[in-house]
Amino acid sequence: MLGLFLIFFIGKRFYQLSESFNKSKWLFAILGIASYYIANFLAGLIFAVMDDVFGWGFLYETSEFAISLFLLPFGILGCYGFYKLLEHIWSKEPKSPDTIDGDYFVAK
């Protein structure tokens, strides 16, 4: 149940970000949620390889719930990084003026 709330709030934040920059709202909400799962997968893969190389036995002796709680900060961190990356890229784009002839009329 906690995961559903997390997915909802991640999607909501990416939806609001894309709405403020006039981008595709649902596409970036879904990409935000996907960034969480991709970061979780990559962190899990790294820890699985490290567990196998160093022989810790971490994955075999720990429950799935504990592993998911362990990987939660990595997913949130990856999602936050993707959010800041999009925000930075979109803030650099020049904004088009709302007026048609805005370039021709200059206030003095």
C-alpha cells in the first residue's frame, strides 16, 4: 500500500512539472514512475553483483521486504535526479512570447 502512495506522488510531481513547462503531462508522469523503478533495478543489480563477488550472502538471508526497504532510497534518489535534470533542461529552453507581434513592438 505504501508503494501505491509513493507511485502516486511521484507521478503527481512529474505531472505538475511537465504542466508548468507545457510538455506532455502523462508521458512525463509515466517516465517519472519508470525512473523510480529503473533506479531500483540498477541498485538491486549492483548489490546483487557485489553480493556474489564478495560472498556476503545478503540476498539469500534477507527477506524481500527488507531488500525493498533497503533499495527504496536509491529509487527515490534516482527519481529526484531525473526530476532535477528535466527541470534544468526545460528551464534553459527559451520561452515563446504570448503575443504574435511581440518582437515588433518595444515599449520605451
